[in-house]
Amino acid sequence: MKNIIIIFTGGTISMKESETTHAAIPVMSGNDILKLTPGIDKIANIDFLNFGMFPGPHMTPEKMFELSNIIKDKVTLGGYDGVVITHGTDSLEETAYLVDLTYKQSNPVVFVGSMKNSSEFGWDGPRNLMDAVNTATADESYNRGVMVVMNNEIHAASQVTKTNTHTLDTFKSVDFGPIGFVDNNKVYFYYNYTKRQYIKTKHASSIVDIIKCGCGMNNRLINFCVSSGTNGLIIEGMGRGNVPPKMVSGIENALNKNIPVVLVSRCIKGKVLDDYGYEGAGRELREKGVILGDNLNSHKARIKLIIALGYTNRIHEIKDIFEKNYY
């Protein structure tokens, strides 16, 4: 059997309903969860590490980067064949993507969580964890980067997103679909997602902001972020990547201060392009120096910019990181 380490970080999979507040809180350690997952020791030789009991919103890029370094150490120094990470679903996709951008080993890394806590009927934690370990042990899982396994489906970390607040099938790769699935403890892959990047970053800092566009918005929020010390901006534009005209001066203000600005779309599918030429449209913004964020959603684009800024502060290099092989 292969040697797998499970790193427990918290999330709903570690939660029970409090007897006093009747609300779910993280209380179970990795050992507690493993005891409630019968048969997992028949899939692989399991070790575990308690990284923390963090609800999803309590994760930070700094913690994510620390976790990424632990994963690399467990593979390169610990000799593990694969790594499984349990995580709160609210920020699971962000942590998984940060690890994907900073991990270049071939051994499988799989993120997993649950939508129900252990006090609820139909707790999905044990089944999801079994599927994740099965995926981490599969020979076909090597050289696929970081994956997310939920609800029997396998997704590429760079593409998956949480789409529903409560359903078990909330995690979707809206542009390309899952890369595989787990059925009766067997792993099957549809295709190999090859559009991956590795960024040799030195650190991760949270001081990157997201601004979502709405009709009639102006430069006020952008200028506030610039004056209060932001290191970078993600603009979640409309459609193909267009903004209200009164926001343009704020974007120019950021660019003039050498602050990278990345443009994504508020649409749930598709990528931004510079094929509109009116005021505030993608063509004008790109000509001014705005970076196009491909099909990333705003919170993943933020993670990518955070990691890119840990590697370089040169705008042209950050632009290359985002737009290389774009067209």
C-alpha cells in the first residue's frame, strides 16, 4: 500500500453542533475524524497531521503558504506518495489554487471537505475523505497538480469553485467540468488538465484587494485602496472585462503608482478579452497597462496576484505570469 499523509486544517468536516449555541463549530481533531471513517486504513498507510481547526473564512494567504511548504516537505523529505488536505469549503478553492501555483512535485495533492457537519444527517465527510485518499493513491493521479475531490468528482484546483451555499454538489468547474470521478473506491479520469503554472514565490501577503463593478460606480473605492497601501488590485468587471467610465481614473491612479491591476469578469463562465473599444472597455484598459486575468474568478485572481507579487514587483513580469499563453 502507498503512504499517504492527511493534513487536517479544520472546516465543516471537523465540526459538530454546539450544545449551548446549537451552531456548528470545529471540535474534532484528525484522529477523531479518522475514527469515524471506517475502512480508510485499507486503502493506504495513513499518517496524519493536525495543522489547525480553522473555519474556512479564518484561513489567510500566509497560512496557505505555510501549508504549501509543509506539503512540499512531506513529499520531498517525508517520502509520502500523496497528500490529502481537509479544509473548510468557504475558502478551499483559494488554498488549493495557492498550493497548485507553488507546488511542482509530481505526487498527488488532494483537497477535500464536507458540506454537512457531523451532527447532521447525511454527513458527507467520511465518504469525501475516502474518495480523496483513493484519488491520492491512484497511479493515474501523478503529474496532475493539485486536485479537489468532493461529491465523488475530481476537479483541477485552478478551475473549481464553490457555486452553492449548501448543496453537496456545490463544487463545479464551470468552464471545463470535472477531470474525473470516484466510483466504488475506483478512480477514473476523463482528461488531463495541462494549463498549469508554477511560480517560485518567496512569501505571500494579504494586501491585495478585490473591487466588483456595478452600474454607475466611480473611482472612490479604487482610490481608497491605493491611498491605504494596497499592493495590487483585482477589478471584477462586467461581461468580457469592461468597467463603468468613472472608474477609469482610479485605475489610472493605481497604474501610475506602479500598482498592478488585474481585470477579470463577474460572469461565472468565460474569460476576459480586449475586443471592445469604448471608454472603460477592455481594449482601453489593456492599453493603459491593465493585466487580463483569463477565466479566473476574482478570488482566485487575487491568490495568483499575491503569489506573483511574492516572486516579483515588476509589472511586465506579473503581466507575463497572467497572460503567457493567453491567446
